[in-house]
Amino acid sequence: MLEIKVLGPGCANCRKLEELVREAVAATGREAEILKVTDMDEILAHDVLKTPGLVIGGKLVSSGRIPTTATIAEWIRAA
């Protein structure tokens, strides 16, 4: 199962990103575990300097912005 992490303190942008990730997962039909990471040490361990951050399959794919659902879906397919 694909592991997807939404990194951030729980701000509005972090919640929006999590919502878009859920839509993208549904669109791809892949089975994925979506984790919300609020621990700053873990966020910094992924080299995220600006939240929200997005980690798909252990790889940081986005930081400090909210990508489109289509872009997230492409990353999920590629993972």
C-alpha cells in the first residue's frame, strides 16, 4: 500500500492539501494510507522548510505550496 504523508501543523493550507490528496487517491483508484504529520521534528527530517509538505512513497514531492489534484494524481501514479 502506498504511504502518503501530509506535513504541516494543521493550518488551513495543510487541511486543503489533505483534502486534495484524498480526491487524487480516489481518482487514481490506488490504495493508499494518508498520514497527517504535525510533529515538527519529523517535518524537518523531510527537509520541509515551508509547509504544507507532501511525501508520496517516502519521497518529498511538494513543499510550501498546494499542487492541483491532477498533479497529485500524477505523482501517485508514478510512485
